[in-house]
Amino acid sequence: MRVWRSLWAGLRALGNRRRVDGEMDEELAGFIAASVEEKRKRGMTAKEARRAAKVEMGSTGVVKHRVWGSRWEASVDHVWKDVRFAARQLVKTPGFTLVALLSLSLGIGANTAIFTLLNAVMLRTLPVPEPQRLVLFGKGRGVGSTGSLPFRSWELFSYSMYKRFAASAPSFSGMTAVSSIQMGSRISLNGALSEPVHIDMVSGSYFDVLGVTPAMGRVLGQGDETAPGANPVAVASYGWFQRHYSGDPAALGQTIRMQGHDYTLIGVAKAGFAGLTPAQPADLWIPITMEKEISPGWNGLEEKFFQSLYLVGRLKPGVTMQEATASTNLLFQQMLHGEFLSAKPSPKDLQDVSHARVELVSAAGGLPRLKNQFSEPLGILMAIVGLVLLIACANIANMLMARGLARTRELAVRQALGASRRRIVTQLLTESLLLALSGAGLGLLLAWKGSHLLLAMVSQGPEPIPLDVSPDYRVLGFTLLVTVLTALLFGIAPAMNATKLELIPALKDGRGGSSASSRGVLARSLIVGQIALSILLLAAAGLFLHSLRNLASVDLGFNPHHVLVFTLDEFSANLPLDQRMIQMQHQIEESVQALPNVKTASLAMFAFNQGEWSDSVLMQGVQRTPENGQDVLYNVIGTQYLETFGIPLLAGRNFTAQDTKQSPQVAMVNETLVKRFFPDGRAVGRRFHMGNDPAAPNDIEIVGVVKDAKYVGLGEAQEMAAYFPWTQRVQYFGNFTVRYEGPSAPVMAAVRRTVSNVNPNVAVGQIVTLDDLVAGSIVTQRLVGMLSAFFAGLAVFLAAIGIYGLMNLTVTRRMNEIGIRLALGAQTGGLIWMILRESLLLLAGGLALGLPVALATARGLGAVLKHQLFEVNALDPMAFGAAIGVISAISMIAAWMPARRASRVDPMVALRCE
């Protein structure tokens, strides 16, 4: 009786809706009636008058406007009603809504956060005109070839090569050169020391090629690149000028003192432009011809093999990248033949030249340093969070189907009242879209925080990389697209299944009729899919964590604990590289070594993961071959460097105070060099020289052999290395290392005071621990390992919720059967096994699907994983075995909880359950 009353109420409501629709067209009917009456007065029949009135109304657009207006108003009204109804339905089920919103916000937020970082690193372009026409020579990895002809692609170029390219390259309307090393210096403004600044040395064509105009004053031009040391001028970035001069134009023309030389501030670059490397924004730009003044130890303007410059060109209109590559490499081959080969080159030299090439890449986003470093890790993480979102969608789809089952009677009544299946599906999809939009809103908040957290994780220093990770139109468009696709993914199947009803059974007892079996198949298929994707994510996390563990257990060859690394601004002392500089450096070393809690201290050219310098060597009595002719990494160190780093001396002696500029030149070498050149192990006393000239004297004696130590990164292959005493190679160091005991803060303060007492112009800059430098060398591996483990755990958690929900629904629907079994004497273990058996079948299906997919993916991505994994095979059985074990255990726990509940139910309660 209650059902028929509902049907009658629904029919009355439907009639009321039709009356309302009729009232909406009442005005239109009045227009047509008036027109018909007028035409009948002219002698037309009623039929002719109605036809003429409709034609007249249609030709003036009135009928069309009114009809489409009514439809538009009705559509807006329906959408608004659907949204309000969907909101009420979601509020009525707070448990489901909260779980779904949490899953969606995590899934969408993770995708948005990773995409935000990917957008900042790889997709944003420089704020210059037509950035797509900018081209970088090489891939921006900073790998050059010095001292010998290259076997590979060139990345850095000498000044003479830049001038030749700029004069002769036919595909470019302009070309500029930028030093690959961004200088750091403390400057003096109005006689007072200022904060450290970042200085880019650039060619005079820099701003013209990039199309950067001045905000005030002028920028550098070709006239500022006339001769070495002839043009001490500087251009400031807009942000730096605002910080130091508050934008006052009167500051132009003032003097800035850097490295003991005065530079005139001639202009300010336009706002928003900070150089070709947004992650390392420049504060000042100076002409490249001031190289000697800013870095006295360099001679890059004259040495044709001093490859230290990035080259960037602007393509001529209509020239393609392929055409530019062909013409550039033709010119490159001609340059090598004309300038780098002797009159009678050897066959090997000719072969080397034939293999040398220049790869051109887009410089629309600037120098791709971060892109080269993070493109693969970010791509891997993007795939991982995409899979997590798929699992979340499958989970929500299962919950929606369970929810649709509970709403079977409601949906049946609506169909019985005349609602079409299409209308109900639209309303259910509106609920899904509202749920997805709400999750996206929360996800954007998580992404905003998460992107800053990710930026801090990928930054190697105490300060985060200065990248703009604020959401732009790309990020918002990506989030909207993901939201809509997500709503469709988890909403369509449940909506279609929920409306596939047999009305009589549905109205009678609230069951879905013939669609119940299809719902069960789809729900189980989604669980199988979740398990399969979880296997893939768990295996990936296992591989990355195994690799990270291997990196963390690498033998460094030195002890990084309780070691501080300082940067020293020795340039500001304004001392030439002679005895005065030696005396000052001696005073700094001795004074710091005498401090309380300081065990040892030493100057060093490099500490760890701070770059590298290499050159070829020729050993006395050893014929040069491809096997022993590789470059040797070298470092210039103080007498207590080995003690400070804890590097063992294996043979010979350490450097002493007697190794001076006037004494014979000496060096220490590592084990790898000894094995390469001296198989008998007798290296002490042997002699060599740096470079490729066989006629040069072997003026360097090996006095000691040290243990192999990592130089740049934990995963690097061990290379040959040589160490030289700084007293024989006087230079600006920039690094000071201290081994201490006790707390570090007092030591830091004492070192600053001591250096200031020796020379107040020498400032102590950034202070980091050697442990931090070691950790910074594996920042990308740690990022991928930690995030893959987190998202794999999230995926397993979502899969467990799905399994628990399905098993719980199964127990609820079979409660009557369970009561009968218990009443007939069924054992508890048998009931638990009945429930667990179904979950075991789902687990087996997920493993059968997921394991082959995971193995095939690992095999197919072997080349990519090779760069991200260290001493781990992409098909590592330990990782895949752990993935199977984890998902199996979690699945059984999730299924056991409903099974245990079923075994403890009261038979009388279960028998009364419908």
C-alpha cells in the first residue's frame, strides 16, 4: 500500500512539473495567438494564419529564442537541482563521503604536487620574446672535453670557439656565451661589505640575443666585450636592485667593488628575468672579458681548450632544429680540422674529429640543469601517483556500487515514477563530479604544501631551490582535467549498474534483480585490479629502497662525521697569488687548528660533491694506451686534509711544510691510479706530468698512495685521482674543512671569529656538514625511494579498504545463510575459511595479473631504471618477493576481520536478518 501511495504522489508531482513547463511557454503562445488573429482579419483561413505566424516568428528569431531560452532555463534548473540533491545525499552518508574525500584529496593532491614541480622544472619558459627559438649547444649537463679531442658530444666550449660560431653559424640570428660556473662573491657598496651575490659572466650579445630590455639604464652590449679587463661594468637584476637601492634610479653610475676591482652599475634588467638558470638566479651580470679580474686563476679567453662556456643561439625565422643541427655540425667539423689538428694529423685524431658532434636542444626554459637531473625521477613519480589515483578510483567505485545497492529501492521508485535511466545516471554522475570537485579542492591545498615540501626535499643546501611552484594555468588545467577524468572513472560504472534494475523485485524487497550478479563481478574485478596495481607499486618501491640502502652503505673512503665545510671569500682580501696569499692561508690554517675542540683543519679545492676538475696525465715509462689514458681527477689540499677527512695513507708519506713552491713538485695518488698504471703496485718514486705533450718533462714525483675515496657522488664508478699540496699550487680555494669534537655551534662561531682576526676582509660563507654534502649527492634517489614507498603504502591501504568493504558487504548479504549454518552446527573455522577462500581467489587473480605486468614493466623500463638504481637488478627477486608478501598479508588481514565478525554472530540474530 505504501508503494502505491508513493507512486500516486510521484505522478502528481510529475503533472505539476508539466504544468510549470506549460506556464514557461505561455508568453510565447500569446505572441503566436495575436499574430494569427491579425492575419485572419486580412482574410486568411485559420490554418494559413497559423502557418504564416509560425514562419514569421521563426524568421524574426522570436520562436527560436523562446524555445532555446526555455530549454536553457530548464537545463540550468535541472543542473542546480541535481547539485543540491547530490549535496544532500553526500551529507546523509558522512562515513562514505569522508573516506572518498580523503582518497580523492590524496590522489589528486599527489598528482597535482608532482605536476607542479614538473611544470616548474620542465615546462615553464623564460620571460623573453619567442623563447621557443632559443637553442642550447649541447644538453646542458656541463660536460666538456679538455686537453684532448672528444669521443662524445661536446657540452661546453672555449671562448675562441664561441667567437667562430657567432661569426659563421648560418642558422642563427645571434649567439651568446655564458660561463658554466656562476661566481659567488661578497661585494662592497659605498665602502661597506654587502651580502654574497651571484654573478654571471656573459658575452656582450647576451641581452640582445635573449631579447631582454632594461628596466632602467642600459644592458650589456657588444661594446662591453672589446678587450680583456677593459670594461668593468655590471647590470643588476631587478630584484637585487630593489633590495639594495629600493629602485632609486640615482643608484645607476655608482661603484660596486668585487674581487678587489671596481665595477660601474650601468643598468637594471627588466622585472622577472633572472638569467638562463631560474634555479640559480643571477644578481649581477658582467662582461665575460672581465674573467681575469673576477677569477685570476683562469685563462679562458686565450686557451682554446679551456672549455667553460655554454652557447645559446636564436634561430632565424623559418629554420628548423634539424637544419640548424646539420649546418652547425658541418661548421664544427671544419673548426676542428682547421684549429685543433696539426698539419699532419694521425688517423686516430681524424677519427676523433669525425665522431665529435654538437647536439642542439631547446633553451626555451633556460639551461636544462634541473631538467637533466630531475626529468627521469619526476617522470617515475608521475607514473606512481597516477597509479595511486587509479587505485583510489577503483576503491571509490566499489563503495559507490555498495551505496547504489543500498539505494536500490529509491532508484526503482524514481524509475517507476517516470524518470528515465539517462536522467538518473546524469544525477548519479553529478554526485560523482561534486565528490571529485570537493576532493580536488582539498587536493589543491595539499598540493600547495606538498610542492614546497618536495622542493625542500630536492634541494641540496639549507635553502630550497628558488623555483616558482605557485599554480599557474597549466597546473589548474591539469587538476581540472584529472578531476573530470577521475569522476568519470569511478562514477560511470556504478551509475550504470545502479540503474540496471528489474522494477518489481527492486520495489518489493530492495534487491537489484538481475543486475546483482554483474555488480558482484565488477566489484571483484576492481579488487583484482587494485591488487595488481599494488603489486606494481610495491615492487617499484622495493627496487628504489634497495638501491637507496646500497647507496647508504657504500664505502666512502673517508669518515664524514664531525666534519664542517666552510666557504671562504678569499677574493675580498685583494691579495695577489704570491707569498702574501700563502702567508694569509697559513695563518688561517694554523689559527683554526689551535682552536679548542678542533682536531684538524685544512684548506681544500674540493670537499665532496662540489664539482670536479680533471686533466690527462702521462706517466714516465708507461706507454699511453686507451686503457690508461683517461683523465685524472685532481684536488689541491693542505697538509692535514687526510686526517680531517679520515682518508688512510697506504704507502709513502703525506705532504709536509717542506713541500714548497721552491722544492720539487710532489703528488699523492689513489689506489685506482696505481692499479691502472703500475700493476706491480710500486708507485712511490715514479714520475709523471700533466697534459698530453710527450716531450714535456716528468716534473711531478709520487710520494704517497692513499685509499680510494668518493669524489662527487656515492654511485660514481671509482676513478683515478691525484692530490697536490696547495703550497706548490697557490690559488683561491674557497673551501675550508674542520674536524671537530663536541657540539658544532661553538666551533662555527670560533672559526668565523678566527678568520676575521686573520683578515677582516675574508668572510666565512655557507657552513655545511660533510654528512649533509654526502646526503645531498643522493637527493634524487632519496626522493624517489621515500615517495615511492609512501605511495605504495597508500595504495596497499586503499586496496585493503576495498577488500574489507567487499568482504564486509558479502558477510552482510549472507548473514541469513551464516545464521542457518551456525544453527546447524557449523564450526567457526569453517565459516572463517568460507569468507577467506573468496579473498584468496581475489588475491590469486590480482597476483596472476599484477606480477607479469610488473615484471614486464621492469624489463621494459630497464634503461630508465638503470640510471635510478644502484647495484640492483630491475628484476630483483627480493623486491618482487617482498611485494607479494606484503600484499598477501594485508589482503588476508583485511578479509579476516569481516570473517571473524561473521563467526561470532548470534545465530538467532542472523536468522532474523534480511
